[in-house]
Amino acid sequence: MKKLYILISMALIATLSNAQWVPLVSGSFKNLNGIHFPVAGTGYTVGLSGTILKTTNAGLNWTTQVSGTNNDLYSVYFTDVNTGYAVGDNGTILKTTTGGTTWSPCTTLTVARFYGVYFSDANTGYAVGWELGASLGVIYKTSNAGGTWISQPSGTNEGLYSVYFTDANTGYATGGYGEILYTNNGGSTWTPQVSNTTSQLNSVYFRNANTGYAGGTGGIIVKTTNAGSTWTNLFSGTTWDINSIYFKTDSIGYAAASEVPILKTTDAGTTWVADNVSAGSYYPLSIYFTDFFTGYASCESGKILKTYGGSGITENQLTVNSMTIYPNPVENILTIETKQKSEIEISNIQGQTIKRLKINDGKINLDISDFSSGVYIIQAQLDNSIITKKFIKE
């Protein structure tokens, strides 16, 4: 019986190492435009008609939150496990300090449609969008955790769809007709950058202070390696719109695209291929990863996709010998060895974090006798690399 259990568990590990994107049951049929997880396992997605859904078990179940609005919502961002913001039509900015139990409107004094929201710290945030009647790209900033929102001069008539900050002062906003705006003074002034495209740019994401990506209509993806001084076109391999971009390492990134539906690169954007998605019609609108393995995509018609297991990236592909664990399978004491000081996180296959610890001398004997039997994932943060291993608790 014990041997059979090990064989089944090893088969599960093999499946996880080449996992696909699989559908979750959200309980909604509304387009879900934005998704964000403040911690692994706990996440939110927002959509049409004021829809806000929350999960506390890594997507297994989603519950409807009372948003207090019927306005369409397009983006959501949490600064900690309790405090979050959702933005949308008619100048709507909602805030929660109770982990979504209650949401309250913030005063913006605008009728603009907000498409994107991002916070550079707990107090400082930005919402971007378009005031259609005035043909004006709008940027609003708060410096007091949403207490007040002040309009910033965007200098553009194009709608703005996404915003991202790499530090307290440096940020980017992307929009219509290839618009990329840049600030180096916390939003006091914004200047245009040359994007080398006239396509609408729906999403912007920076991996670090210098390297960033933006994606948009017609399958366009542009990249910078010098903080936006120059942007170059990448070949995405599709003409379908890119709705969202997310990079989980310097090399491995994903793009949510209409019809494709998920594109993936393992060479920092040089080539993109369709990732493994279960059969069905999925039109992803936003994508987010909580760790190296676990990612989510919110889609049209209330659909949510999840990947767990690397989606074709084998464990320790780049740094195979940087972490050793034994015995495996294990009953009580698991030994973890790394080549340097590291931070360790252990999670179950549902993506829920079980334990966090630090290794200071390169080795630790961990008592896991109180763990339930099953498959677990270990992630080690070593310098700029994330090393992953799987083990079986008998």
C-alpha cells in the first residue's frame, strides 16, 4: 500500500511539472477584468456591474463581495492582506480595509473611467484612465492611502489603460496610440516616451528598474532594457490583442491574449509560444502569479484559469544543484541544504503557504511530523534566483 501511494504521488509530481492552465469555478458570468493576490492563496478579481470576488483557498472557492456599486470595475490592487482598491467607471475608486468584507467609495470628483490602479507603497497610489467627453487621459494620485485623490497632468488626449511604478518616484503609464508616459518625480510631471508603435498599449509590467514590457492591440509587445529610453518591438506570434503581461523571472513571462489565450516566453520575450490551456473558450483579461509555479488569469464571462506546476518548466531548470532535500519521501525529519543563506517557503499543492523559515548556515533539519500526507513544494530564494523542489510527506 505504501509503495502504491508513493507511485501515485510521483505520478502527480510528474503531472505538476508539466501542468496546464485549468478552469476554476468563480460562480460569476461577468467579465472579470482584473486580478490580484496580496498573499498566496488569498486573491481578488473584479469585473462588470461592480463584481468583486474573493478566494481564501487559492481559487478553489470564490465568494461574492458587496461592492456597493453597479459601475463596471477594471482593476484591483492590494497593499496588504486587508487593504485594497478597485477602480472603474464614473470615477469609481473603492477601498477596503477589512479584506473585502466592506468596500467604501473614495472621492475623485471626476467621471473618468479608470482602467488601472497601482500603489508604490501603502500610502501612495495611482489610478489611470480616460475621460471620454473631454478626450483626456487622466492620472489621479493619492498620498494618504486613498483619503484624497488629486489629478496629475498627463499631457495626453489618449486613454490610459495601465500604470506601474518601479520605485517611489519612477513610473510608467500606457495607453492609446502607443502612448507611454514616464515620471521620475512621483507623478508631478509625465513625459512621453517613443514606443515605436501606434497600437493601443493595454498593459505595462517592469521586471526591474530597467527592464519592462508593454502589450496591446494586434499582438504588439514592446520591451525596454534602459528604463524606457528606447523601446523595441518583439514578435509575439499573434495578431490577437494582448490584454495583460506578467514576468515571474527575468526570462519567463506570460501574456494574456484574446483567442490564444495564454502566451509564454522563456527567453525574456524574444520568442513567444501558446501555453498549455485546457479545451474551451477563454478570453483572459488579466494575469497574475503568486509564486514561481502558481498563476491565475481572470477572463471574460466569469471564467478564471489557474496554472500550478511550472507549465512545462522543470524544477531547478537553471540551478539544479543549488538546493538538496532528503529523504524523499519523508516521514518526520526533512533535511534541506542550500549553498548559501536563503529564505524558504513550503506550500501545499493548493498553493497555500504552510511554513516560512530562513537557512543561515546552509543546512536545516525540519520536523514535518505534523504535516498531512501529500505533495509539498519548497521554494528557496537565493540571491536573484528562485529554486523549487517537490517532496512527499508519507
